[in-house]
Amino acid sequence: MNRLVRIAGILVVGVWLSACAAPPSDGELVADPYEGFNRSVHSVNKGLDRAVLKPASEAYDFVTPTLFRFLFANAINHLDLPNVLINQMLQGDGE
């Protein structure tokens, strides 16, 4: 049991220390070798959002009663609670 606690402690400290990266200084450029590809994917995503997702969400908003939208969103939020709890525990957030 003592060995397991020691290994867990080492893992926790290792994870905490892995987040200690220094941000780039002022004026220093961060190179993105995939910038061209990222920009093209972003433009495709924006086009799909304008052409498909926004009209679909507006139609859903127009057709669906407010109470149903509220209850559906509430149910989805409740299903996500275990993930939120684990995330907050890993971050040390006590709320």
C-alpha cells in the first residue's frame, strides 16, 4: 500500500510539473507549420456553419417549444456532471 501511495504521489507531482511551461516572450513569434492547412479547415468550418448549422439551429429554435428546449438542455447538463466532477477534481477546484 505504501508503494502505491508513493507511485501515485510521483505521478501527481509529474503531472503538475508538466504544466510549468514558460509562455513566449514579447515579440517572439510562435511558428505554426500547419498554418495554411488550419486556415483552410477553419474557412470550410465557417462555411458549413453559415450554410448548414445556423439554419438548422434557427429551425430547431423556431419549431421546438421553450419548455422542451429547457428540459432537453437540463438533461444533457445532468449527463455531463460526472465529467465536470472529474475535471474539477483533477484541477483542484473545490466548487
